[in-house]
Amino acid sequence: MGDVSELTAIDHVAVAVHDLEAAIAYYRDTFGAEVTHREVVERDGVEEALLAVADSYIQLLTPIRDDSPVAKSLATRGEGLHHVGYRVDDCAGARRWRSCTRSPRSGPSSSWSRNKGRRAPGDPTLS
């Protein structure tokens, strides 16, 4: 499957939530975490809020469509951990991993732009 040394850091921990405003308030009031980026990602059917935690992020995700992967996850598993995105030094080399087989896309919400081209298997911004 590959050497774990290929993983350089945790980029983000994504949490699926029903109520984005309530989740943002919880992380702000409990941990002092503030939103550093927020957007609707039509392609993925979600609204996301990124909260910086040291050199990583908590990515809060809420569905905007019933057919989105996050909506399906919430329906079957409820709120909680959706995925973990890892940083890698060599995305081309990491593509051999099953979950890193698609091309990265750039944009304000993507790890690609936040991390200067380093991408992570399991990242929701893989197209």
C-alpha cells in the first residue's frame, strides 16, 4: 500500500454536520476556533467551513442536496467524522493509492491551493 513516510501531515479532519451554524458556534465557543474560509461547493453538494487548528484544519461539511455524499453519510451514520485528508510531498506518487486516483482541482476550498500543490488521498476536493 505504500510507505507511511509518504504522508507528511494531516491536512484536515472533515466532520459531517446537520447544522453548520450550530457546529461553527460549538467549535468557536468550546475551543476558540474561528472560521478561516467558508463556501458552497456546488459540485460536491456541500457548504463547508474551515477552522484552522495549528497547521491543519477542521472542515465542517453540511449538505445542500439530498444526493450528496455528505447527505448520504449523515442519513446512514449520523453526524461525526466523515474523512481525514493527508498531505503528501508527491501527489503523482500517491496516486497509486486507491483514493488518490483522480486529478486535483484548485480553488479556494481545496487543499491543493492551501498547501501549495500537496494533495491528500481521501480529500473531498479530488475531482
